[in-house]
Amino acid sequence: MKTSIFESIFNYNNSFSNYGLEHFIIFLALTLFGFYLIYIAKTKWNEKQQKLFITLLCAFAAFTQLAKIPIKIYLGDFDAAADLPFHLCNIMPFALIYAMWKKDRKFFGIIFFWIMTGTFQSLITTTLSESLPNYESIRYWAVHGLISIAALYGVAVYGYRLTYKDAINSIIAIHFLAGAVFLVNMALNANYMFLNAKPEVTTMFDLLGPYPWYLLGMEPLAVILFGLILVPFYVLKCKSVTRK
């Protein structure tokens, strides 16, 4: 019996495999789309168009995330401990709507590091189990792919240049956010932001030891990764000074 499009979108298939052909094609498509978007924004659009399009893109990512709740309720398997937008990557579309529309440079500087160290690596070491066209796959790639593109958009199109002060603010802010989400986890017996246990699939958390030691391991790792992210910005700054 043929499966309808509706069934394909809403029925779980559990057929996604990390580093398989589907993973490669989607990652490549997102990469090409990101480069094309940034090129068009820099060469063809005025400031108003630049701001409007990237804000709408983030809004679309936020919509796919919010739509997960009624879809899960419709399917009869909604779980408040797993399906609310309290994972770091799921929070970012909403944060980016504000950052992109208001062009809040300081706020962008905080969340940029979270996206580059958390969301971007989730495109490579995914926690996904569903293949396209399942809705969960659409949501996963829309959220993680589009906000990664938006973060690079802020640097390439808005011209934001990150400094060590942004990295320090980002590290401080993530602790406050983690504290708030930890309270949510306690109330719902949940594991948002993977504060109570590692993901069930293979991710970079596996390099940091068992619970709770991997949480402590995240501290020096964050400092190292944030430092690496800053390197290109300071290289560009040095080159700019040299040319002058």
C-alpha cells in the first residue's frame, strides 16, 4: 500500500543515519543556501531588505519549532519533558528574531558563541532519528541550519566583529540560562540542554566523561572553543591595522 504525503510527514520512520547520503545532501544544500543568501544580501539588497529577510528566516525557524507542540499533541505523544523549546538550539530562533530585527550587537555577541559551538556542531553530530519528509526532520534542519546561517549572516552582512568581551559575556550568560533551564528540568523531570544526562546518540559530550563530569568538562572546552572562534576576528583586525 502506498504511503500518502500526510503519513510520510507525520509517521515516524527512524531511518536517519549520521554521515549517510541524506545527511551529506542536506548539509551541502544548507551550506550552498547560506553562501548564496549572504552573497545576495551583500550585493543586491538594501539595509531594510537585509534586516527583513533574515528576521523572517529566523521567524520561520521559530515557527517550525513551535509547531512541534500541536503536532505532537495531534499525534498523541506530546511529552512536556521533551517537546518544549528549552534546548539551547530550540531557544535560539526566538533570540535571533530579536537580535536580527533590532540589530542588537551586544545580544548577538552573546548568542553567536552558543550557536557556533552548540548549534553548528549539531549539524554534524546530529541527535536526529527521522529522515525526510518526516516533520521532525524538517524541524531539526530548519532550526539548526537556519540559525547557523543567521549567525554567519550577522558577521558577513551586518559586519559584526566579535571580541573577547563578547566571549566573556557569553560564558556568563550561559550559566544563568543553564540555571533557569535546570529549574525547568527539576519541575518536569526533563533533560533540556542535556544538563541531567548525555544525549542517547553519539555527540561531543561522549568525549567528556560520564554525568556529572561532562558538565565540568564543558567549562574548559567552552573557553577553548570560544577562543578558537575569536581567532579569525583578531586575524582580520590585525590585517586591517597592517594595511592602514
